[in-house]
Amino acid sequence: GAVVSQHPSWVICKSGTSVKIECRSLDFQATTMFWYRQFPKQSLMLMATSNEGSKATYEQGVEKDKFLINHASLTLSTLTVTSAHPEDSSFYICSARTGPDEQYFGPGTRLTVT
Amino acid sequence: AQTVTQSQPEMSVQEAETVTLSCTYDTSESDYYLFWYKQPPSRQMILVIRQEAYKQQNATENRFSVNFQKAAKSFSLKISDSQLGDAAMYFCAYLTQGGSEKLVFGKGTKLTVNP
């Protein structure tokens, strides 16, 4: 149990376009999901906390207009990178909370902006 | 704000031997959770072990165990009988409390297992 999927696993887009990444909890309902960014050989950096039915809470320094998060259902959260630029290229990971002290992670999405 | 420090960027161990990865953290909270996550080359984050701060007993999961020293704010991971499949990045993480629970990660330790 407690499986989290992400789609796509790898996406290449042109500079200036937008790209959407989906995060799904497959066998449980998640009122809270988290989005992280990971640069090569670095740790995970929390970008935002996504709560079902409400606006996401962004970490300091994360541009909310650039990284749009929607948590429309208890099993789906989406991250849209708007007007992507090469510096947005990174590995994006989502996680879903199953309990007060437990999170399960998706397999990640590699974004390359050319 | 809580911080997590992993002072060993890289470690290596011989297969079947034991290795200990270090982690210290800073917090003013009295009740919290600590975690070790493994990230293999696939980059899928895998929970290795979890410790609740109010529990004095050190958590154990098969070959993985922790040495939790609350007063010293230390949370090390011991891997016994190391296997080739243990090679990965290991991240120590602290779960903040108080309504906005979120994980704070250390910078990670890259573990190499030598055959």
C-alpha cells in the first residue's frame, strides 16, 4: 500500500512554455501533498505544501506565480511550471501524507528546459 | 527554525561490514519525529527507519538501527551486514510539528558498498 505515482517521469520542453506534472496517491486519500525540488547531488528542498480544496502554501523564495499548484481531489495534486526557463531544469518530487508522521514519495519527474 | 546536519558527504563500507552514518539536528521542540530515507540511483525516496522523540528505545528495522541521543540531538544510522543494494544517498530528516508539519532534510551522505 501507500503508493504515489508521478507523471511524466521525464519531460523536455522549450523555454517559454508551460509544463504540468501530476502526483497521484494510488491506494489512499491524501489531504496533504508536498512538492520538492532536487538539484543534482543535492538534498530535497520543499517548495510548497498542497492541501486539498485550498490554496497551496509556498516556502519562502518560491515564486507562486511560476510554480502553480492545484490539489483538486484527495488523490491528485498538480504542479505547473509556467514560462519555463533553463534554470527551472531540475528533479521534482512529490510526496503524500498518510498520517501525522508519515509521507510516501513519488518516483520524481525530471524536467529539462531547452 | 529546525536544521539537520549530516557531516559526512561520503562514506564507504565493505560488504558484510557495519557502517554508521551521522546526523545532528537543532530544535526547540520537545516532541518530534526523525527519519532516515534512502535514495538509490533510481532517485525513489525510500523510508528506512523512523524514530519518535518521546520514545527512549532506539528504533530497529532488520539490519538498520538508530542511536537516538535526544539530549545531544543526535540521530545516527547503523547499517549492519552491509549489502551491495545498500549503496545509495541517505538523508536524515526532521518532521516539524505545530500544524504545518513538513520534513527538513540534511544534505545527505553518499554510501558506497565495496564488494
